[in-house]
Amino acid sequence: MTTTTHYRSCPLCEATCGVAVTVDGDRVTSVRGDDDDPFSRGYICPKGTALADLHDDPDRLRHPMIREGSSWREVDWDTALDHVAAKLLAVRAAHGKDAIAVYQGNPTAHNLGLITYGQLLMRTLGTRNAYSATSLDQLPHMLAALLMFGNQLLMPVPDIDRSDLFICLGANPLASNGSIMTAPDVKGRLKAIRDRGGLVIVLDPRRTETADKADRHLFIRPATDAVLLLAMIHVLFADYLVTPSRPRRLETTGLDALRAAASAWTPERAAVITGVAAADIRELARALARTPRAVLYGRVGVCTQEFGGLAAWLCYAVNALTGHLDEPGGLMFTTPAIDPLPLAKLLGFDGGFARYRSRVSGKPEFGGEFPVTVLAEEIETPGDGQIRALITSAGNPVLSAPGGPRLEQAFAKLDFMVSIDPYMNETTRLAHVILPPTSALERSHYDAALNAFAVRNVAKYSPPLFERAADARHDWEICLALWTRLGVPRRLGPGARLVRRLLGKLGPEAIVDLALRAGPHRLSLKKLRAAPHGLDLGPLESRLPGRLATTDRKVHLAPAEYLADLARLERRFAAPAAGHGPGDLVLIGRRHLRDNNSWMHNTERLVKGPPRCTLLIHPNDAALRGLAAGDRARVSTTKGAIELVVEVSDTMMPGVVSVPHGWGHGRAGTRLRVASAHAGASVNDIVDPAVIDELSGTSALTGQRVEVARA
Ligand SMILES: Nc1nc2c(c(=O)[nH]1)N[C@H]1C(S)=C(S)[C@@H](COP(=O)(O)OP(=O)(O)OC[C@H]3O[C@@H](n4cnc5c(=O)[nH]c(N)nc54)[C@H](O)[C@@H]3O)O[C@H]1N2
Ligand SMILES: Nc1nc2c(c(=O)[nH]1)N[C@H]1C(S)=C(S)[C@@H](COP(=O)(O)OP(=O)(O)OC[C@H]3O[C@@H](n4cnc5c(=O)[nH]c(N)nc54)[C@H](O)[C@@H]3O)O[C@H]1N2
Ligand code: SF4
Ligand SMILES: [Mo]
């Protein structure tokens, strides 16, 4: 037996761990953490081990598939691509550019081919109907980056390795492995904070895995984070603790407006709304102000709620007010080897908000996209600009977006749908054509997106581990082939056609090489090839004001968009318990280390053990409904009901129940043998898609009212 070991980075989540993959011929015999990776130092999670399962999965599609009625047939690539192009061109000729919609899912950010060529394809279609998982996720952070720092990609990250106080709001990095905080082995990094005498404080409606490893956990009522943060800011002003320019000179605007905005939000008032005691709110603010190296980190629980826009803004603002923006141990901007800002500008991805609005319900555009909340209505509503065709790429909105059942019905009405995806899953089974890309082990990888949000500046190149089959296509080749067939819009001129021809010859690796050479560390692919475990480029550095993209080169602490939205918050909480009587329940989600949204349940290794798609409920709330552990409960909203097994747990805040997303694999017509045997129910069947953050259009995935009863 001749085995060889290869060093790569895992492309499955944002942690970007180094893996050591041992292969025997064309078979993976083991996947371990790479001890010599300077960033992840041997850490991996169970999903990393499952990389091989994904590669070997017999359900993973290897050939393009065309659907006729309910039956599928394999076709060759040219047949599939010609068919797709003919259908899309016909829709465009008859109904115009906006009639073709695109939806790009989460793995886009983890896939070099999709963030380069995928993005080029989708952007040059010229459609306003562009959608992505952004509006189910980090849109509020991006909006805050745009309005406060001048570019939507300028999201600062917590300098966790140098913090002595880490306040974690609406994130569970011990399960998620961190997000907009690329930090392999968060558990080790949080332990290091405590080992050096620092504090970790978690505010979450559930006592999470992260909270269990923290010094302190405080329950917070869902969707009230903006109130908590305003009260913290209130305390900072009241106690004369505002020091945005400490220790370096940081120029800001909006300080007075922020003071005024927070003036009505006393800790006492906030305590009634948030469930966090006034004394704790004061202490949080004071600790943040008095600890020289401290950070407040907010993530998906903060974004995907009714006041996600305000909350994301205030997370950045509270760090700025306490002198922790752009300072070691605080919220810092990265210096990645490939600077995404100029590239994004090239792709027309440099941001913009509410420059135009959606046709049916007037929701604001963000970064050239509409929020997913309007996708179904834009398909269903007749008239000029109605969506007739859809391209999904690396997305599973039927499970991931609220209102899954309505989306299913809408997709079934489309004239044409094509999915670039390795699986026939809940979404892609509705397509007319599926174009499956190569597996992660068959393609090269460079974390162009996630390195820009890493807690150290790092760079690593992963060449393909296996040669792909002769008739397999990478994501970038699929996108380029479609781009070629669909043509470059005339408005982009002859230059664009030339660029496309050039890009066709280059491939993503050459783009990476060029971008590395142009980047701040002057790297090249050659240098990265010579360092198979990856390069450490050092800790984060202070980058302001130079890195700011605001026209006045100042940090905007109180953009007008947010100030205007405060009235909505005020109205919502005018009566503190509005809509929340005793016994009322609100819904939150949760992630588990062995899930990855909806798409990794087809491997036995990751789904074995007790069912994970359960309802978590506090003992008092369970008792009130006559529910005991192991019972089946019916969880319902105005949108419908799902049934789940009950887990009674005092890790839940009273009045709050938790159901994970990404399950519900029992739908007919998928090809997911393992997942359908562990189907669970889809929480997005009952989450109301109309409940959104009205400011940003982001879906409110957390904090919606539910009823729970014995099934
Ligand atoms: N294992 C695993 N890892 C993943 C994923 C996965 O599905 N599984 N998904 C990946 C993706 S796409 C993302 S975006 C990241 C997300 O990474 P994180 O942001 O860490 O996401 P979660 O683990 O869902 O943690 C969100 C926390 O917010 C809490 N919460 C809910 N509502 C509220 C609220 O209103 N206020 C506050 N303060 N807290 C609230 C929840 O209880 C939960 O503990 O994870 C990524 N990593
Ligand atoms: N209720 C509730 N809903 C949520 C969330 C929540 O916390 N609660 N979280 C939200 C968040 S943060 C996110 S990011 C979204 C995710 O929403 P989506 O991105 O729509 O969903 P995923 O489950 O990540 O689906 C990924 C799809 O990409 C495919 N895929 C995987 N790898 C590749 C690849 O390399 N190339 C291609 N072409 N396809 C690939 C998979 O087969 C799958 O179909 O879900 C959101 N939905
Ligand atoms: S933490 Fe993320 S990057 Fe690391 S092994 Fe697990 S899935 Fe892969
Ligand atoms: Mo996400």
C-alpha cells in the first residue's frame, strides 16, 4: 500500500482549518487536523473528517441532469449547457433581463470558482432580480460597514487573540466555528482569554455551548439587542466613558446624534424589554469601557431579527465609543493577501443601498441584490419585470429561506429553472436542469473571501487533491460556459467581451496569482505552493483612517438611515410587553457542530446518534403545556405547523423555544438517501417570510411568535 498525505484547507465553514488528507490511490484513508498549519494548529471539527464522505457520496451528482416531468436523465455537458442557454435566452428575449433571477447560496463564499466566475456570470446578466443568502444572514453587518466605514466589505473582526474581554452577542462559535471571525479552534482561543485572566461573557436566549465555556452567561430576550446596546451607550454617555479617539486619534461624526438616540433608553427601561438586569447592563458598558483590550462581538442572532439593522450598527458603534475600534484586542480591519475591495469594485460589488426598490412591495436593494423575502412575490406577481426563470447556485432556499412551501410552489411555476449544485435536494429537484460541479477534493482552493475576515492575516493555497474525471466540470467552468453562451451585455462594450475571452484562458488560479501579487503582502501562487501548510502574515494591524472608504475619511457613528429607524424601535416597545403575555413563546434557532445549514445531512457520520431536529423548551413552558421530554409537540405559526420531539431543558430562557434550521429532508423527489432517513422538519415551513427587518430587508429568522402544543 502506498499512501501519501496532502495538506489542504477545509472549505466547509468559515474557520478554514488546515487538514492533512491521507490517500491511497483514489481513496481517502484519513482526514486529520494539520498540526503544522500555523493558523489552525491541528484543530478540525467532525465536518472536516466528512470531506471524504462528500467526495465519495453515491448521491452526489456526477453528470448534468435534465428533468422531463418527474423523471431525470443524464446528459453530456454540451447538451445541458446549450439547453440551459437556449431557455434563458428565450426568456430574456421575450421578457427582458429582469425576468431571469439568480439565487446564490452560502457555499459561494467558500468556493474560489464561484466568487470569481460565478460572480461574473451573475453580475453580467444585468438583472435586478439577484438574490442570495446574504439577506438571511450578514446583510445588516454589511450595511453597517457601508454606512459607517464606506464600503460593505469593510466588516471589522474581533481581535480575539489579544482581547481580555470578549462579549459575545447572538453567536455560538463553539457550534458554528465562528462567523465574520475566521478563527479555527474558537474554543481554544476563548480558553486562552480566560487563561490570561480575561473574561468571556455570552448574552444569548439559550445557554449555549459557548456560554458553558464562558465566565458568565446572561439570558437576553430575542430581538431586543438594539435596546440592550442603546442602554449600554446610554450608560457610556451618562458615566463619561465615551472615548472613541483613545488611544489614537480616530475621527468620527455623529457623536451627539448617538448620545441623543440613546438618551431615552435607560438601563431600567431596557431591562424590562431585554430581560437583562439594569445592573448587568451598566456593568457590561463599564467593563467594555474600562478594559483596555476588549471587544463586543455580535453575529447572526443579532442580524436576522426585526431590528437587525439597528443592532448590527450599534454593535460596531459601542466598540467605537469605547475606543475598541481599530485597536488591538478590539474590532479590527484585516490586511488580507488578496484585498477584496478593488476586486469587488471591478465586479460592481462595492455596495449601495436603496438605490432602487423591488417591483411588488418596494423593498430596498442592497449591493445590487433584493432581499430573499420578495423572491416568491416577484415570481408570482404578473406584470412587467416578473421573474420567469431562475438560476440557483450553491443554495437551497426551499429549506433555508422562510416560507419554504411558498417558494416551492413559486419555483414550480417558473418557465425555466437551472441549479448549479452537486445534489438533487429540496430546491434543485424543482429545476429543469441540474449542473453538478466537481467535489471540493477535485478543485483548487484559496480563501479569497474568508481571509478578509480572519483574526490573523493568513494565506494558503490548496491545489486539487484528485484529478477530476474527464467529463466533470468545476463550478467556474460551468459559469464560464454559461457566460459565453449567454453573451456579454452590449452596455458593457467590446472591452467586456475581450475580458471574458481572457478570463476564459486564465482560470481562477491565475486570478489568484495576479491578485496576490497586487496585494499588500506581495505574495504569489509560487510562494504559496512552497508553503503547503499555509503562511502566517502576522496579527491584525490598525488600519484607520487610511482603510476607510467614507468620502470624509471619518467613521460615521450615526448614519441618518439608522436614526430614522429608531422610531420603529420606539413604537415596537412603547408598551414593553407588547405582544408578549405570560406563557407566550418566541422561536430561536440553533446550530450543531455536525450540521452545515441544510446540506450535510447525507453522510451517516454527521447524522448518526439521537435526532437533532428537536424542540428545546424550558421546563416551566413545557409543564404549562403538559409536555414531557420525548413527547411530540406541534409548533405552529400563522404559516403552518411542524411536529417535533420535545427536549425539556433549563438551558432555554423561559418564554423562548429553539428549533434548528436545515432539516425537513422528507420531501418527495430528492436524491438524498441518508438525509431522508433522518428527515426532521423544516422550521422555515413555519417561519413567516413577511417578518423582516424593515430597514434592511433581512429576514427575521429569530424572535417570531409561535404556539406549542402536544401533537
Ligand atoms: N456547525 C455549523 N457551523 C456553521 C453553520 C451550521 O449550520 N452548522 N452555519 C454557518 C453559517 S451560514 C453561519 S452564518 C454561521 C453563524 O454563526 P453564529 O453567528 O455563531 O450562529 P449560531 O450558532 O446560530 O449562533 C447564533 C446564536 O444567537 C442566539 N440568538 C438567537 N436569537 C437571538 C437574539 O435575538 N439575540 C441574541 N443576542 N442572540 C440570539 C442563538 O441562540 C444562537 O446561540 O455559522 C456557520 N457555521
Ligand atoms: N430558520 C433559519 N433559517 C436560516 C438560518 C437560521 O439560522 N435559521 N440561517 C441562514 C443562513 S446564516 C444562511 S447562510 C442560509 C444558507 O442558505 P443556503 O445557502 O441557501 O443553504 P445551504 O443549506 O447552505 O445550501 C447550500 C447548497 O449548496 C450546495 N453546494 C455545496 N457545496 C457546493 C459547491 O461547492 N458548489 C455548488 N455549486 N453548490 C454547492 C449544496 O448542495 C446546497 O444545495 O440559511 C439561512 N436560513
Ligand atoms: S471547523 Fe469548519 S473549516 Fe474546520 S474542519 Fe470543521 S468544517 Fe472544516
Ligand atoms: Mo450564514
